[in-house]
Amino acid sequence: MNAFFASGRAVDLVLALMLAEALLLAGLHRYAGRAPAPDRWLANLGSGFCLLLGLRAVIAGAAWPWLALALTGSLAAHLIDLRRRWN
């Protein structure tokens, strides 16, 4: 189990589940009208996704610019989400 987390596979699994969640929600909204529109949740999910990409970069030993890029993406998505909720 230690190797599973140390290798970053746990983060990969969570990223895959988040992608599946996004596809499911978008599909439910588009074809059944039973989920919120993507503009209501996509920025929030994107912010978390970028944070996990940053974690994955650190675990993989990637150069610091990759972490900075992931954190910047998370900040941008967070600010978009915050702006949307503020109005």
C-alpha cells in the first residue's frame, strides 16, 4: 500500500475519478437535465484537479515550474469560481 501512494498512483486514481465525475455530470445535464450545468461546477472541479496535478508533479519529482503551473491554474480556476459565486 505504501508503494501505491509513494508512486503517485493514488493521485492518478483520484484524477481519473474526477474526470469520470465531470463526464457523468455533463452527460446527465445534457441528456437528462438532471444535473447542474457545467458552468456551475466546472471551475470548482478544475481548481481541485490542478491542485492534484501539482501534488502528482511533486511526487514524480518534476521540476518546480510544473508545480508552479499547476498552482497557477488552480488559483485561476478558484478565482473564476469565486467570482461566479459572488455575483
